[in-house]
Amino acid sequence: MTAKPIADAPTIDDSLGYALLAHARAAIHHALTGESLSVAEDPRLDTPGATFVTLTQNHQLRGCIGSLEAYRPLREDVRANALAAAFEDPRFPPLSRHEWPAITLEVSLLSPPEPLTFTDETALIAQLRPHQDGLILAAGPYRATFLPQVWTQLPDPKTFLAALKQKAGLDPFRPVPGLKAWRYTVTAWHEPAHRETGAPQGAP
């Protein structure tokens, strides 16, 4: 397990990351096989927290679902998001049992979202911190987020914002009336990728 703290993320040790990864894997394993895995416990799992769980297969995205705000204990949040990433991400078919041995998990622990104040999208772009900020966009019923990890694929702030607008179902090339934005940071833990080969693809 490798911890990958994003700048300005809270200092959280690897024991918590190990417990989060273990609970995420145990939830999916039980759903696929009916077998229960032994998991590491940590009292911090009883506190509210917001997580995203990302599945990759051969370095390609295979599912990513999460919570943007802390509203339930971390134990429940990471297990629910693991199951949703495996079986409910609308971009992919439900994970099958034969795929499971090749799946690698990543868990991201989010900081509380910070609202951004801006007069136009140029001003919003100027506030973004590449490779540091996760970004949430909302306009009316439309809402979407990119984790900070997506900066590795979309390093230009203007392109990053346009892609996130498109993900939210908004016009990526025109100003959006009433657009709101929040940023957050994450601390991410990734399982060893010894099962994976190939080049990175897909954006969580």
C-alpha cells in the first residue's frame, strides 16, 4: 500500500488508509463470493468522513463512486462507495467475479469542501491549484466532481474545468449562468498494482 497525500491534505497515517482499503475490498469480495474477509479496525472509522473508491483494471478505470460530504461513519461510507463503484457506476457494467482478481482499489479521503467566490469562469480558473484541488461544480440540477488525481490527465486548468462542465452535462465552451464551485483536497491510498499492465486511461 502506498500513501499519496495531496498537498495541504490533513496528516493521516497509513494505518487508517490500510483499514479503509481493507473494508472496501471486503465489501466487494463479500458481494461477489459470499465470503467474509478479515479487516483491520480503527476507532477513526466510527467518525463521519467522505470517501471516494476507485477501481482500476490493467491501469484503466473500472469504476469510481464517492461522497462529497461527511454524513455517515467512515466504515459505512467506504463500504457503500466500494459497492457502488463496483456495481452501480453507470459508465460500466457491474463488476463480474472473474474480473475481481485483476482489480486494484484506491481510496481517497476528502477534506470538507471549500466554496469558491468568482465573478466569471476566468476568475475561477485563476483560483485552481493543479494537482492539489478536487473541484465540484453545480448549476441548477447539474453537478459533478473531479478528484485531484484527474490533474495528471488534464493538467491545464482551462481544459480541466471544461471537461468537468461536460461531465456535469453543461456546455463546456460557454459561460454557465449561476455556476457554483467548491474545492477540496484528498489523501489517497492505493493497493499495490502488481496485477496491472498497460497505460493509464479514464478519469474518475
